[in-house]
Amino acid sequence: MTTPTQDRNVTAIKGAYEAAAAGDFHVMLDLWHDDITISTWTLHGGNQRILTKADALGAFGVVAKLDAVRDEVVQAIPIGEDIVSTVNKVHRKFGDIELTTEIGVLFRFKDGKIYRMSEVCPADFEEFWDATGLEE
């Protein structure tokens, strides 16, 4: 049994990804807290880095160079009242290089917004980005 807060957080995350898949990225961006930090992957080498909201918005430029991008929440599990863990199916395509895989994402909410976010990606995701040769 989940609480109303847990249901609201899960629904918000799923809705943001669904809207992004339909081309409306504002739903996700509006869900981000002004002070969000995001632990995410580097383009090459598989390292983690911490981004602010401004850093993350700037990093979207390299993603925009791809021929296809799609992220879908396939599983979402609330942890307590303010954390949601998801498994996301992601699709990326750049020229003849194509990948569909799953990543793990943790979200922490504060004041109804995503305050902390952490992405963990498998080796094939890193290999995709290495193969593209793209740089930020």
C-alpha cells in the first residue's frame, strides 16, 4: 500500500517522461527544483559527475545531436515518502549506431520537486557514447 505522497511522486515522474517522449520537455524541467543536483554519466570513460540545473540544461546540447532519443519508465518504486527508484528503458540512435537498454535512476523530492537525481548506466550505454565520438 502506497501513500498519497508516494503516488503523487511516482505519477509526476512517469508523466514527465511521457511528456518528454511526446516532445514536451517543459514538464520534466518544471519538476526540477531550482537547487537540483544530478549525479550522471560522462560522455566517455563511464565516470560519474555532479551537475547543477544550469549544467544539465547545457548538457542537453549533445543529446540534441542524436537522431533518436526515447526514455520510458518501466518500473517505479517509492522508497519512503520522498524517494522514487525507477528502471528506465532508453533508446539512443546516432547514424548507424543504435542502442536500447535499461538504466537505473533515483529521485529525491523536496517541496514537490525533484531535488536530487542519480543515474546509473550499464556498460553498453557507455559503449554507445564512446562509439558516437560526440563531445559536449
